Amino acid sequence: MKKIITTQKAPAPIGPYNQAILSGETLYISGQIPMNPTTGELVQDDITKETNQVMSNLKAILEEAGMNFENVVKSSIFLSDMGNFGAVNTAYATYFNEETAPARETVEVANLPKYVNVEISMIAVK
């Protein structure tokens, strides 16, 4: 059985999907982009601020499901430019304990929704 997880503290989906799905003890969070959920505006032109907005959106969804970053077992990071890897990695790292950080991949893609620079999805377990 699946439960839809949604919060107004993260951007509403821009297509036919949900912010997250809880199936049993596992939470699957859709990719989040650097959109401010209050204003609907994209955070752009500073990859560190963009990454922090994405992580803030992910945190809101985790919290809605009764979890936090310690519950995350897998992250997928999508970048429009691998040249941003260092800055994204530095910002991302502030949300995790390095010894218990989740598994992860980071890939460069041709384009992302709304032509943003970073998108991150996560899987978490209670």
C-alpha cells in the first residue's frame, strides 16, 4: 500500500507525479529543483543557494513523512554542468554526517526541468 506525501513547504509538482510516496517504511522523494515553495520563483545564478533551496525542499518532504536526513539511504544528483560538482557537493555535505551519509550518484544531464542547474531525488527508510 502506498501513501501520498505532500507538503506546502515544498514546491507543488509540475507534472503528473507526487512530491513523495511512502510504501511501507520506504519513502521515495521525487526530484526537487531550486524553487521557493512560498513564491514559486526559481533560485538561480548561485549554485550554492540553488543547492540549499533543493535541500530545504527535500527536508520539508522528509519532515512531512516523519523523517530527516539521517533516514536517507540513497540520493541522486543531476547537474546541468559537472563544473558545479564541487560547490554542490560542499553544500550537500552540510546536511549529512560523512560517516553515515547515504549512497549517491551525481550525473551531468543535457537539461533539467525549467532549465535549472541542479535537481536531487532521495530514498529514505524509517
